[in-house]
Amino acid sequence: MPFFKNLFGANHKLRAAARAGDVSAVQKWLAAGADINAGNVMGDTALIAAAEKGRVEVLRRLLEKGADVNATNRLRQTALMCAAAHDGTETAAPVLIAAGARLDDVDALNVTALLLAVHKRRAKMVSSLVAAGAALDATNKRGQTALMLAAFHGYTDIAASLLAAGANADKADKNGITALMCATYKGHTDIVAHILQAGANVDAVEKTGQTVLMHAIFLGRKDIVTRLLAAGANVNVEDSMGQTALVFAADKGYEDIARQLVAAGAYVIGRHGQAARKAAMKKGYTAIAKIISPMYGEKFKVALVESGKTLGNTDDNNQKNLDDR
């Protein structure tokens, strides 16, 4: 009968009162002998029930009476994690942290309270956890950090606060994806700017050898391409297929981006230039093919030098292979 007593008796009434924020009822059922740390069929205790709803006064009363602040449910979630995931008031975290809640415990999915708070865009809760010393670069099962989640979802305020607190901008997930790539993929230009300002590696590559610049070009993120080039992105990195950023631009028909890449030093001579020209001609982008031609590239180089700029668009390994003009 203990199961039914827990389900329908004082323990159940205590959890219901905690969830409702009824302090007097909580006191009543505690006085009646309810087990303060008893969980329901999912293992949720009264403290967890109160945390999910942001019932601050109930939390304080339960903690005063000896509730285990780090008790977990069947998903291995603590009250702090449940508050991060469900507390829309964002008021429970400071109370739980002050009571000694462990900041970096992980649930069954290897997710911390900070990761949950970021995913739910609870900026105040994120601030509380960061201020208390939560691990900024903890990862979930995919190797994603809080910064990556913020960058992917476009949470500029949270991304900026994490970077200001010292989050690692260059940490990569299991596929080699960084926060800068996440922001680029979703087109979050403001977050890209924050991450670049934090000193992120603009030439990081994921598992296929592709750079952020390649991703930006492939997805047509022209504003981001401009920012990446201004940050010094290497335009001549090859991916695992031997393709450079210029090939991506040529294949997509982005004439303005092709001009930017040539101006930034993209190789127009040798196999790199030849591959880009072939990609352009295959799709019928004759204007881009002309931009990438060695003759045009050399004229473009002279014009830039005369204007006081520098350009290094010669492939040192292939500059003698000019028969593809």
C-alpha cells in the first residue's frame, strides 16, 4: 500500500500544494507527516514541482524543512534543471543556487541546467547560472555547448553574455561545427559579429574540411561573407573535395561574392581557378567565368596595386599552368 499512499495520500497532496504555490497547504501536509523528498511515479519531488512553476516561497519553506536540493527524478533532473526547463518566471534558480544546488549535474541526455536554460531562452536564469560559476563549455551528447545553442537559435543577448563570461568561441561539436558556423548556417549576422569580435578562429573547418566562409557562400549569406572576409578569412582553403570558396561562389552564380573573393586573393591561376571557371561555365555563369579568368585576374590585381591595395591571387603551386586560359 505504500505506493497508493504516496500517490493519493499526504505525499501527493504535498506535491500538489507545492506546484500550486500554496504555502499554507504545504505546511499542513508536512505537519501531517508527508515525506518531503518523496517523488511521484516520475520521481518528481515537491521541490521539483515548485521549481518548475517558480514558486519561490514554497521553495524556501521546503528547503528550510530539509528538502534535498539535489534530488533527481527518473530523468536524472534536479530541481535546478527542471527550473531551467520549465520556470517561465525565472525566479527559482537563485533560491536553489543559494541552497547549494549543484550547477553542472547532467540529466539522462547529458544536459546541464545551463544548456536547458539557453535552449528555452531564459536569459535571467542563464545570468544566474553564469554568475554562480556554471561550466560555460559543458556539452550535450552531440558535443554542443551553450554558445552553440544560442548561436543556432539566434539568441543574441545570451550569446553575447556567454562570450563576455569567457565561453570558448572555438569549441567544436562532434561534427567539427563551431558556434560561428551555427550562427552562419542560420544567418544570424549580429551573433557572427559578436563571435568574431571575441576572437574566434575564422578559418575553422568541420569534418568535411569546409570553412565558415564556404558555408556562408553556399547558403547565400552575403552580409556574413563580407564580415568573414573583413576578419581575414582564408579564401584559398580546400575542403575534402579540393574545392575552394571561389568554386562555391562560381557554382552558385554569386558574381558579387566572386569579385570579393578575387579581391581578397582567391587563386585565379592554376587548378583552383580552372575548377572555379568550369563550375561557372557548367551553370552558364559566363560573367563569373570572366571574373575568374587569369587575364582578368591579373588586370584586377594591377588595378588594386595601383590603388594602393595588395592582392595575392597567384597559386604558388600552379602559377605556371596557364594553358587553361
